[in-house]
Amino acid sequence: YLLDDSGPFLLPVSISNEDAFPNRIHNPEEEEDYQVSEGSGDEAEPLSPPSFPELELKIKESIETLGGAIFPKLNWSAPKDSAWISTSGTLRCTTFSEIALLLRSSDSLIHDLCHAYDSCSDKTMSRPPNFFLALRKWYPSFQPEMEFRCFVRGQKLVGISQREVTTFYPVLCEKKNDLEVLIEEFFNGIVRLKFESNDYTFDVYVTQDERVKVLDFNPWGAFTLPLLFTWEELEQKPREGDDLDFRIVESRCAVQPGLKTAVPYDYLDVSAGSGWDQFLRNAGEELQRQTKSPEAGA
């Protein structure tokens, strides 16, 4: 269902009659203005929307168990690129229909569904045999500036990056040293001892009472956004010394491409050779050219 693009965009029929969109006020006058004459257009039978009653019931029970609001993800990826289509503009979901809307509208989930193992040197298949829909509790007090991506190379924490790179948060400049100590101690005391992979990334969240919580694990490599690093830099990190590199957006001038393209950074495919990769490269060169030109200082 998620991969099918052969027909119209149809959301599943909800057995609970819950809609992903607000109900529209019925206006009979509009129907009178728009009438299709008999025998015109395509006379084929309209497609029936799918229905997943057993899955919907399980999801409804899970949402209630998690406090009434969740955000969804598949094996590795969350549908962040389709958050704009929801009524709240976020991944917050309270019904099966809202989850289906986000998943069906997402392009980033194609990675999980079709290309999950493409970057593996020993891959024997391109997709896992089973898929999982994970529902995570939604926290309304979540502060995006306190989310960080950590990069581990050879079981060593080599880099930490601010996760939301499209915004400048002055508080991070004030707390940078303390945050670095907290995250490094958490990695050495917990993550490194329990996660056996050599190379990987993981996302953490630092709470107001300075506790570090794991949000997610991701593979090392091009399918994971390097954020304020480049993968070329990260590959060299273990050879450059023992210092941990913690990067944040330190001024409004250092904000990453989201503002330049009017598209949130998570939504972009910036891998080498992609259309956005070339677009951002051209935009960066143009920005440098304008900055160096005599008119720029006028």
C-alpha cells in the first residue's frame, strides 16, 4: 500500500470513522454549481479505498497506552518529510488515519522499504524480510535545541552535532561545554558498553534536569544526515587525534540550508549527485560571489 503509486491517493477507510483532516462543512450550493453531465468523463468504477481493521485496532490500543498522542516511524526512518501535510504541521498523531496519512505521503520511507541495505558491503538483499511500525510517545514539552546527533567511529565518540541545524539557539552557546561532558559520559558509561557495533550514529535528548535519553540509532554512512559535519570529515576523525568535536550553530549566519531553500533540512536528499546537492552547491557559490563583490559592502 505504501509503495503503490499506480492509482489515486487513497487513505484507508477507518473503522472508527476518524478522519486525518478536519471535517469540512457541507455546503449543498457548491454541489449544485459543480455537476457532471451523464456519460461524460471516465465511466470506470471508482476504486475502493483499502482497509486495515486489525492493524487499526492494535494501533488505537497502543496510542491509548502511550497517553493519547504518538509519532510514528518504520524500522529506521520517521516520515519527517510529510509533517507539513498534517493538521498540526508535526508528526504528532492521535488516530490511525493520521498515521496512514504521514506514512503514505512520505518519500523518505522509501529508504526503509526498498534500499535499507544498499550501503552494506555484505548485503544479500535490498530490504529487510519484515517491517515494523514503531509508535513513540509524543512529548509536547520537547525542546528541539536539546536534541543532538552523535557519531561513533571504531567504538569511539568522534563527533556531536546539533540536530536542528536550521535555527540558531543562543542557549547552546552558553551550555556547550556542560552538554559535551554530559553526552560523552553517557556514551562511555552506557551506550559504548551495550551497543557492540563499531561504526554508527545515535540521537540523544538532554532533559531539563540534565538527563540524557537515547532517541534513535542510525547506520554510519550516506543515508544518515551528517548535519554540521561532512562524511569526509567524519571518516578522518579517528586519525586526527583524541579530541571530541562538538558542533553547534554559533550564529544566525551559520544556519544550514533549510532557510536557503525554504525546505527543512531533514527533507532534503543532499547526497552526492542528487539534485539538491548540486542546487546547494550552486547557491553556496553564488552567496560567496555576492559577499566578495564590491556592491556587497555598499
